Amino acid sequence: MKRFYKYFLRGLLTVLPLALTVYVLALFLGWVESLALWLFSPLIGRFYVPGMGLLFGVLFIVGIGALLSKAKVREALAFIEVPFTTLPVVKSIYSSLKSFSDYFSPTGKSGGQQVVILRVPGTELEIVGLVTRRSFADLPPGFLAGDRVAVYLPMGYMIGGYTVFVPASWVTPVGLSVEEAMRSSLIAWMEPRPTATPQRPGGEPASPRPGL
């Protein structure tokens, strides 16, 4: 029974990420296929080919990105965002999601940000974080003066995180992109499993065959 549970857990942990990824993609594909079928059927009738929805979705997203590169379109979008930025509850949700997406945008505020290691003087503790702010001029009085930075410390599996304000001398930039750091934080910086070495029946590692 113990071996059965072990194999079941191992199989579940292998299949679950794949299944969730496929499920999310299936939901997206089903939505864009339905939308494309509803839009194009009156025009092309039975000539609809499965997969046109995915192409439509990609082109739609690219088109939105192209439109947002225009200043007038961004100004019009600001008016559309007014209800989302004024209603009490909706404002908190929308502003948080908008700030988070802007941070990871290629043209957003993250361009000058860095992944850093936070070291508290007097300890050997190292914490990987993301610098989110270097200037405090627009914040209300009360924050400590001096050369300080705000560092976001993501928690494993994205269940939350903390933002700390520390002296700039406490952080050291590292050669990681924001995407790499967030991906590693998502899995709690787990070390990749080494490839198993084939063994002989006696338990000794099997020697590679000639020519390999």
C-alpha cells in the first residue's frame, strides 16, 4: 500500500501541471473558437475551419497591442478605465492587477528594475527579491530618509509576498531576469532532480556501452 501511494503521488505531481496547462489552454481555445464562429459564420458560412479561432485570438491580441502604441488610443482607454478606477471595490482589484501587469510589461516600469539578493547586515541570510521602487518623493511623509529601495519578496507558489523598505546597500543585483526569478520563486527555488544513473542488478552503476 505504501508503494501504491508513492507511485500515485508521483504520477499525480507529474500529470497535474500538464493537465492544468492543457485545461487552461482548452478553455481559451474553446472561447476564441466560439467567438470566431459567431463572428465569421454569417460571412463565410460552412467554410469555417477549426483553428481559425486561435488565429483570430492571436491577431486580436496583436491588434490591441498595436492600437495601444498610439497616443490617442491610450487617451481613449483612460476614459474607459474611469469606472474601474473610481468604484471602491473594483478600484482596488483593478489597480492591483493593472500595476502588476505594468510591472512585467516590456515597456513598463520594470525596465530599470533588477532582481536582487537582500542581505541583512550581521546575518548570512539571503533573500531573492525584486526592486519595485527607488524613489520615495511621491509617497507621504513618514518613510525613513536616505538612499533606500523597496524590494518585493515573493513567497513560494505565489501565495503572497512582502514588500520591505531597506537601505540600498543591503541589496546586490544578480544576473536573473524578472521572469526567471518569479518562475523560480513559484516552485520555491527547488533544485532540479538529477538524471538517474542506470544500475546493474547488484546495485553498481552500469558502465556506458562502447561507442556511446
